[in-house]
Amino acid sequence: MNLKKKMNIIEKTFLFSWPYAIVFSIVLYFITHNFNFVISFLLGVFSVLLMQSMNYRIMKNLFKNNPEKIKSRTIIIYLVKYIFFGIILYVSHTDPDWNVYLTFVGLFTFRIVTYPVAIISAHKGDDENS
């Protein structure tokens, strides 16, 4: 799979992450009637989308302009992402009103949405037409 095809799937994942997060938040609120749980989930969602957006923009720029620095930047980005996610989980864990498990689920939103988007894109043949 070439870079353009992968970027197409990543962009679609960003597009479909928002409706997933909104629907999950509404269902979560109707089940628990606890808005703090929704905030916990959204904290994870916003954090992962922020970091994945940063990762996407940096990598896209590196592939075009400076491909020899991809390996070192990838390592740095992963370190920054996991430190940031650790801080988010720590903040969620230390606040008595928030739920660390829902924040953790929110952090997996991008991965949860990526798999169906990739499978549907491959099934429809979108990757071949890109």
C-alpha cells in the first residue's frame, strides 16, 4: 500500500472518529446519567485525535520534504504521545469525578475506528482507485 492510499484511510478515520465519539457519548450518558463519565471519555477522544493529528501532519511533511529523518522523528513522536497519554490517564485517575477506564476507551477511539474504515475501504476497492 503506498503513502497516498494510507493517507486516504487516515483522513477517513479522522472523519469517522467524530460521529463515533458523539454517538458513544450520547449512549454513555443515557446509560449512566453521569456527565462526568462523558467528559472522561471525551478527554480521551480529544487527546488521541490531537496527538494523531500532530503525528499525521509531521509525518506527511517529512515524507515530502525530509524522508531521511522519518525514523528519528517517529521515535520522538511515540515517546511524546505516550508521555502525553500517561499524563492524561494520571489526571483522569486523580480526579474523583472522572473515570479512568472511560478515558482509556477514549484513547482507543482512533484505533477502534481505523479497523472498520480500513476494512470497508479495502472491500469497496477505494484503495485501488486512490
